[in-house]
Amino acid sequence: MGSVSLKQIEESLRRRLLPVLHILVLGGALGLIAYITYDTMLNVSFVTSEQYLKVQMWICLFFEIEIFAEWMLSPRKLHFLLRNLVFIIVCIPYTTILHHLGIHIDGQVAYLLRFVPMIRAAYVLAITWDIMSKNWITSMFGGYIIMLVATLYFLSLMFYVEESPVNSGVYNYWQSLWYSVMQMTTCGSNVNPVTATGKAIGVVLSAEGLILFPVFTVYFTHAFARQRGDGTDTKANTNQ
């Protein structure tokens, strides 16, 4: 009886606590995104911002605490640890550690290290969407869109950071976002990247665009077929 009671308590904690933790993770990630966006709009590079470094450190620590809390509440702790090992690694505040040790890193690596904690938030958002979804195809489609939007935003910011100092066509962030959207939709843009990183970003965006349209086609075809099947069943029942 005591064992069953303990399991019930753990299940109740998981049901009540985990959604709150997920909301806080999303809030922390949105805070980082807002900070990055604000600096970008002011033409201030968050890569060199000491204040952003401190904010991200505390949010990364919270992400690690949240993962630890989920692990404590998980009935299959080893399975949970292996499944979330990537997120444990990406949420380590590397930039703070390297800064404390006096190790200098170049701009591209610093940019990546300061943005990777967003992967944890994107994963949590995908889990939340999966819980709310009615079937696996909707869940997969929603998770794909979440990751797609996150990637688009990340790459547009990275493109701006890399290209704006040397590319006259990228004079503000909106030009970078326009280029990213046009590349992803494979429409092309009048902005031409001049740095190696910018060219690589253009290739990645185009590749994602080639994947995007088949996914949309599969999703809407499935939705249409399901709706048509439901309509046929309803009509058959009415005739009976």
C-alpha cells in the first residue's frame, strides 16, 4: 500500500509540477529571445554583451535545475537521462565558464554557444504541442513548424551578425530576415552573401525550404482525406 501511495504522489507531482516547469522554461527562452531581439534592433551585438552573458548564465542554470527536477520525478530515470543527455549538454553555460577561465573564442563560436540553450525551449514547446495534438500527424507537423520557425529566426540573426559589417545590402535586421524568408521559400533575393558563414546559411535555408513544401503537402493531404472519410461515414450513417 505504501508503495502504491508513493507512486500516486509522484504521478500527482508530475501532473502538476511539470507543466509549470515547462512554462517557466519557455518564459526563460522567450526572455533570452526578447533580449537578443532588442539588442539587434539597436544594432548592438549580444555576442559581446556582458549583461546578456549574466542573464543567460542564470537561465541556463534554471534549465539544468528543471531537467534535474524532471529526472527526479521520472519513473524510468536511466531512460530519461539518456533521452535528455543532449539537452543537459546544450544547457551548460559554456560562455560563462570560458569567460571565467579567460579563454577567448571567436565570434561565430561565441554566437552559437550563446544561442544553443534555445534548443531546450524548442523541445519543450514541441512536447507541449504533442500533448495538445489529437493525432500523430498533427503532432509531427506542429513540432516541425516549431523547429522551422526557431531555425529561421536563429539563422536570420546569425546572417545579420555576420553580414551587416561587410555587406552593404544588409543594413538592418529586416533585410536579413527578408533574405532568410526568401531563401527558405526558394524564391531568391536581391541580397547576396559575401562571407563564408552567410553563404553556408543560404544553403541551409534553401535545403529547409525544399523539405518544407512536401511536409505541407503530406499534412494537408492527410487532413483532407480524413475529413472526406468522416463526411462519407456520416453520410452512410444518415442513409441507414
